[in-house]
Amino acid sequence: MSMTLVIGNKNYSSWSLRPWLFLKHHGIIFDEVKISLAQADSKSRILGFSPSGKVPVLIDGGLKVWDSLAIMEYLADRFPETQAWPQEQAERAFARSISAEMHAGFPALRAHCGMNCRRPPAAKKLPEEVRNDIERIGQIWQQCRKQYWDRGPWLFGQFTIADAMFAPMALRFHLYQLDTNAEARGYVNAVLEHPALKEWVEAGMQELEVIPAYED
């Protein structure tokens, strides 16, 4: 029996993208259930799958795992061949730290640059607190790419949970044409070229639902 990943709108749901991208990258077979967000029945439908009332949630037999990072930690245990974290202890600690920072941080950038695959790439006027978030994310990407560029195109060379966590933010950097350093721009381009990311964006652009809170 394959696993099932319950997600929200591909156009808007950055948290759903993270485990979906991880599964796709590693060729793990799963079924997909999409529940449109911000509809009258959205919460009740999601509660049928997840006690948190939020997406994403992974269903594996009788087990339910919710929250993007928790799902990927479960997948790392379930599929150790994915090498979901760097193998060296210090690198693994750093990868977990920046993933947790992404999980909990950057509220200004999230608020002013919402996930919206249909948005034509263009800059917009942003307050200073968003600039601070942009600078910090750029620093993270620059540090990783300077240190691990010779291993491959991802933050630690090979694709890890950290890349899945930052992929929606890389997409935001493109959609809002956020200015950053050369290493960070290179990383954004690598994310945009990922075949699964392209698949997600294309599907999101075809969706018809409009959620005003995510639109400029």
C-alpha cells in the first residue's frame, strides 16, 4: 500500500510543497489528495485526515504524520537510503538548525511575499523588516554554497531536507525578484530548474481558486 500525502492548493500552499518535493525528488511512490484552502468546508475536510486541521499530512497505513518538517523526518527514518540529512555530525546539526530557522522564522517576508505560483515575476515595494529577512536568507544560502559548491548544486551538495524546506522561499525570491548575493541567486536558479518544482508550479498555475489573502 502506497502512502498518501494530503496537501492544499499548489498555487498557494508552501508547506504542502516541502514534503511533496522531497517525495518526488527521491522517487517515493505516494498518492495525493488535494483540499482547496479557505473554502467553507476546508477545515472539516482536513480534520478528516489530520487532527491539527492543517495540511500537509502524510498517511502511511494506520499512521498519520502532520507538519512538513515532521513528515520529512519520518520519511528520513522510513527511507534511510534518501540520506535526508548530511552524514557528518556538524553538517547535520547545521542543516537542522537552518531548517528549524526556516520553519519558525521570516514572518515579515511570508506576510508581504505570499506564495503564489500564478504571480508574474516582478518586484514590489517592501518594508525594512522584509529586507532583514531577505538578507538573512541570502546569508544562509551564500554560506552553504561557498562551503559545499564542489559537492553538487544543493545547500549541502546533495539534496537534503534543508533544500525541501527552503524551496518555497527560493520560489518567492524569483516571483518577487528579491535582490540577493550571487551564490544565493545561483541556488534559486537550481531550485527553479528542479523538474518536480516545475511540475508543482505548472499545476499551481492551472488552479482556478483565488484566495485574496495570498494575492497582491
